[in-house]
Amino acid sequence: MSILDKLTGPSSLFNIKDPKILTGPVLIILILAMMILPLPPFLLDIFFTFNIALGLMVLLVSMLTKKPLDFAAFPSVLLFTTLLRLSLNVASARIVLMHGHNGPDAAGKVIEAFGHFLVGGNFAVGVVLFFIFVVINFMVITKGAGRIAEVGARFTLDSMPGKQMAIDADLNAGLIDADEAKSRRKQVAQESEFYASMDGASKFVRGDAMAGIIILFVTVIGGLLIGMLMHDLPFSQAIETYVLLTIGDGLVAQIPALVISIAAGVIVSRVNTDEDVGQQIVGQLFVNPRVMFMVGGIIAAFGIIPGMPTMIFLPFAAALFGIGWLMIKNQKKLEEAALLHVPQSAATKEAPEASWDDVKQTETLSFEVGHRLIPIVDERQNGALIGRISSVRKKFAQDIGFLPAIVHIKDRMDLEQNTYRISLKGVEIGCSQLYIDKFLAIESGQVSGKLEGIDFVDPAFDIPSVWIDEDQCDFAQVYGYTVVEPSVVAATFLNHLLRRHASVLLGRPEVEALLDMMRKTDKALVEDAVPKLVSISTLQRILQSLLEEQVSIRDLRTILEVIVEHAVPQQTEWYSLVAIIRIALRGVITQHWFDNSKVLQVICLNSDIESMMMKAVTGGGAIEPGLANTLISQTQKAVEMQEKQNLPPVLMVEHVLRPMLSRMLRRQLPNLVVMSGEEIPPDCAIIMTSEIGATQ
């Protein structure tokens, strides 16, 4: 490709479809040229006029915009206009110093006009007026706008997590779609970037005001020295000539700077509405006629005081009374029009037709937090709980055998500020509190000291605990407490609830995903089992039954092999297959509760009670209420003894009795594990720690 082709090609600088792309580079080149190259007075007049027009344009645009983001380019405009004024100051100072001895029009007609017409040719008045402009701009407008921008940036950044959570909540509730949520998130990000940029851009205006003062002194002193030493001008003529030129130069630059500063104040101080600044002022200032009458009465009272200018105060008061009367008359007309044109009631309006889009599915898992807990679940604030929830789901999948549903996190204003709630399919399964600025000290059973803090009970293990400040963590560890972070407390509670409700979390999609994974390694086994022998719904019920009693389903291959070996199509009941599967998984069950120990310390039934229950089960009879109550109460005591000795709460019974006793006892004792002797590996020894039904 030739050089000519590169210059005229579709991506070259000379083949730009949108000329606005060149605006930034042209402005920068223009600013640098004015600083470096000497400009003739005529060209300088053009640039000064352009600067004034640009400042007025920016002010009007800022007043007519309805939202700050409608003028999102304002920080960049502020930077470019500041650089433009500074380059004009440099260019005009060069002309004043080089040609100021030639007369008042040496630096152009604009500077001459500002130096003579606005200040009457009196350089003392010009100096005072210039400093008044600088003080107004630097001390009042710029300082106030900068402070508003700083506070606005801080509060905007602090409110970002809440806004993002509100968007997520609306999206999850179906109030908005994904595209609108994406647009609102983009708007929130742009708003934070805008206020952060305004916070920094306001410093340019303050620096511009300081630079104007310094340039004034330098130009005046330099002009006096050049006029008297190089051009032999007397002191009186030199100071009058150069001071007037410098004051004119300073005023022609400070007036646009003042206009731009006002525009900055308007942008950062406005409130987001559907009205511009003028509509807001008129619509909110002239809204109450009583205000007009009260102000008019006060002004009239001033007018009748002896010595006051009565002919000024009284007409002004009359005008205020007239405005109030017109406002009352206008309000009456609006009320009459409203009575004549009664709007159609909401009950008679045609309601939009309902559709299937209005039906929203319940989230499987949701984690709702009060507003004080938002930082712990917000990634932008390095919320630690997000990563821990991911770790909990990963660990659950590794231990239990399937991946649980995604946890939907959202804030709820109806929750207390430090409260979080975990729901499963729309039903609350756990609720607790967190203090994100504290640590939880959990009693380990043997503590040697008392801690000051908020008394608490660990929700996962029901252990007495204390929320303490960070400076007490070392003392807590010395006293024997276990100290954990708030995110760990919530993640542990979530893990506890997920494992307890694992059977509910296993839905049809999860079962199908497990079968899809198994097909990758043993397609024939899956096809032989499902749906030839059992349906997917039956397999789901089998797996849920195992999970209800905390049996891992990681070994899906063994489960399917048992089904293929023992199931008869349309004849075998699912609970019969569960009993056989449990025997096949006895190694998994035993290892889960007893680790790798070969000595199992368990609770057993007295032979008499066991015989009575065997007769009831085999004979189809019911268990006597007295026997059931005795069984439950003694089992509860035995479980408490097991837990005190740090032993698993395992009750061993006959294989035939296991399903019935498990259903009956686990209603009252959810932590109880009921196993049969056939579910114990043959290489393990059994030690009876308690005997249910034994005589004292």
C-alpha cells in the first residue's frame, strides 16, 4: 500500500465521517499555538469574543439541562475552557508587553473596550473591579461549587451499592427487564464518574483564578519596567498605559471565568427532576400566594418608616400583592377546570391485559440483607461474603454430590439493619444477625474470662457467643474463645442450612445434570437404569430420601448399579431400593459419621423393646403411644449424652425397623442418625454407649 493510499484510505485522518472527532485535537493545537506563537491583535479579538460566547453557551446549556448527566461532558468542557483562558492570558500578556507603548489599542479592540469603557479609563477603578471579580469567583462560587462536587462525589460513591442492589431487586422482582437493568447500572456508573470528575475539575477553576492574579502582577511590573527602561516612557504614562491594558486583559478573561464557574455551580447543585433550573425556580418559588402577601406586607412596612425611600418600597410591595392575587386567581381556575374535567377513575380505566410474562418463578435460594450489611455482599466494596458463598457451594458439591442452586443476594428495606434472612423456594429457613464491624467470639467449652460485647448465639451450632470489637480479639483467643469474621459466621450458617435442606435443593434439573455427567463416563449404565427400570422422578425420590438422612450421593455409579441389579420395571418400590442402596453405601455412611475409626460407639435398643417393635412392624399393627413416648424421651437423653462425649448421635437398630424408627424419631430429634447393623462394614467393632429401654 502506497503512502497516498494510507493518507486517503477509509481509516485515514482525511477520510473521517464525523468531523466532531477532530474537535479535541484542534482545540489542543489551538491552545498550544496561542501560548507559543505571537498573535496579531485582530486575531486576539476574535479569540476573546469566542471565549465570551463559549462561556455564555456553557452557562445556558447547564441551566436548561434537566439532569447532570445530560451535560456529562461538562468536566471536560471545564478543563478546555480553563486552558483556553490561560492561553489567551499568555497571548495577550505577550502583546501587552511587546506593543503596549504604542497606545491603548495595541492589544486589540476588546481589551481596549474593557479597559476604558467598563472602568471609565480609571486604572484604580479597574484594579478594584478586577479583584472583586476574582474574590467572587475564587472565594464564593468556585469554592462552593467545589465543595458541593466533593460532597456529591462522596455520597454518590457511598450510595452506589444500594442503587445497584435496588436494580438487582427490581430485576429479580420482574419490575424491569435485563436491558433496562443494564441501562440503569450504566447510568449509576456514569453518575459516579461524573461527580468524581467534577470534584477534580473544580480545582482547575480555582487554579485559573489564582493564575489570573499572578499574571496581572507580573504583566503590570513587567510593563512598567519595559515602558520606562526600553521605551523611555515617564512613570505616570507607563503605569496608566500598562495598568489599563492589563486590567482590560484581566477583566476580559475573568468575566468568562465567572460565567463558567456559575455554570459549574448550577450543574453540581441541582436536583434530578424533569424540569430545568428556570422551571424549578419559578415552579417552587412562586407556588404559595401567602408568601407573596407576607413579603409584600413586610416591604410596605419598611416603606412607611420615616426616612425610607417610600416611592420605591410601596410600588414594589404593590407588585408583590398583585402577584399573590394572580396566583390565587390562577389556582381557582385550575380547580374549576379540574371539576369540569374529572379524570377517569383508576377502577374504570382499562387495565392492561395480563400475560404469562407477569408470572415470575420463585428463586430457589435467596440471601436477603438489611442495609447495614450491604458492604459485606457488595463486590465493589470487597465484600468477603460473596467469595465465601461461592466456596460454600463448591464444598457442598464436593461433599454431597450435586451443585446447589445459585444464591440470589439482595437487600431488603423491611429487614432490620443488621439482619439477614435465607429463604428456600420463597420460604424462610434461617434468620440471624451480623455486625460487620465486629468479630464473633464463640465459646469453645472451656473459657477463662468474660468478654464485653453483644451476647449472641451462633445460629449454626447453637453455641453461646459474643460480638466483640477488633481490639478484643487477642484477649478472646487467650481466654479460649474461637474468633471468626462476620462473613465466616454467615457462610457457616448458610452451609449448615444447605446441608440440612439438601433433599429440597435436589430438583429435576439437578438430577438430569447428574445423569448427563454420568453419561460421559458410563453411558450404558445410565441407559440401563433410567428410564428402563426407574423414571427420573423415581430416581429423584430415591436420591432425596438418601439426602434427607445426610447420605452423600457422590457415588452415583453405585446407586445406579444397585438399581440395575435389583429393580424390576414397574414393580419395585422406591423405598425398597433405598434400603438396598444404603447397604451398598455403608462405607460412605460410616465414614461420614465415624471418620476412619474401626470402633463405633453407638446407641442401641433394648432387646425387649426391639422385639415389641418387630412384632408391630411385621404384624401390621401400631406402636402403643406409651411405648412411643418412652422411646422418644430416652432417645433424647441418650443423644445428649453422646454429644457431651463428642460422639455422633447414632442409633443402631434392626434393618427392618430402621425406616420406621427413622421417620418417627427424627421428627422430634432432627440431629439423630438411625442406622442398621447391615449398614456397618464387617471390619468395624460396635460398642454400645446407651441402651434405650433398659431398666435402671
